[in-house]
Amino acid sequence: MAGLEDLYREIILDHYRSPRNRGELPVPPARKLEGFNPLCGDEIVLYLDVDADSRTVSDLRIGGQGCSISQASSSMMGSAVKGKTTEEARKLIRAFKALMSIHESRLEGEVDGDALAAELEGVRLGDLEALQGVVKFPVRIKCATLAWITLQHGLDELEAAASTS
């Protein structure tokens, strides 16, 4: 198990040291979103560009600052959702949040293994699985999910704007 933990640690450090999809996009057409974790000071700035016709995340850029967990998670998220449809991105968000909530659910006796398996079925998390060790440290879960929650808010805003136009 130590070998796997070392591999996961290296993946996290690689994404922290060499983040993918860093930078900014012109607003508009991209949407600028900001997330903040007051517990530890992590900040995320997410630039999200979704093609209106295909409902595909055509580009995504990430800025901000924070701990290695939040920055690595945002880097991994960008790589995972870029080029995906908004529906696929939402499924990844749900799967990642389910992965991060395993520990809390176990503590509260609420684990529904079938529901969790259904949520994760068919979703390839790739490098994101390296973050599953975060669940051992519940205070760090918010660090890992900050970018994902920010992305979810952005997708919700886009959906709301599309339904009113």
C-alpha cells in the first residue's frame, strides 16, 4: 500500500508543481468564476468557455492560489473536463464529490454502497484517484473539492442563462 500512496503523492505533487490549464481566457465569451475556502485561504479563479451549440467545455483555464491539494485538484479537474460535454462534466463532478464524501458518509453511517457504485459506474477518474487519500483528513476535503464546486456553480449559471434566453 505504501507504494501506491507514494505514487499518488507524486501525481499530486506533479500537478501542483506543473499545473495544467493555468491562465486566463477573455471574458466574454468565457465566464469567470471565483471560489474561496475560508478555512485555509485557498482561492480558485476559473475561466470556463462552453460551446453553446455542442454544450462542450471548449476551454478552461485556472488561476488562484492555495495548498498543494487545492491546486493539484484544480489542475486534474481541468484536464478531466476539457473537451467533455456539460453532462459528462456534471457526471465527473458528482463522481469526484462522491469519492470525497466516502469518509464523511462512513462516519455518519450513511454509506449506501449501491448508490455510490451507481454514481461512479463508467466514470474514469484517472489521476483524480490520487486524491482519494484526502478523505483520511476531512478538513482537507474542502481543499480538494473547491475547484469542482466552482465548476458546478459555473455550469449551473450557464444552464440558468440558457433557459432564460
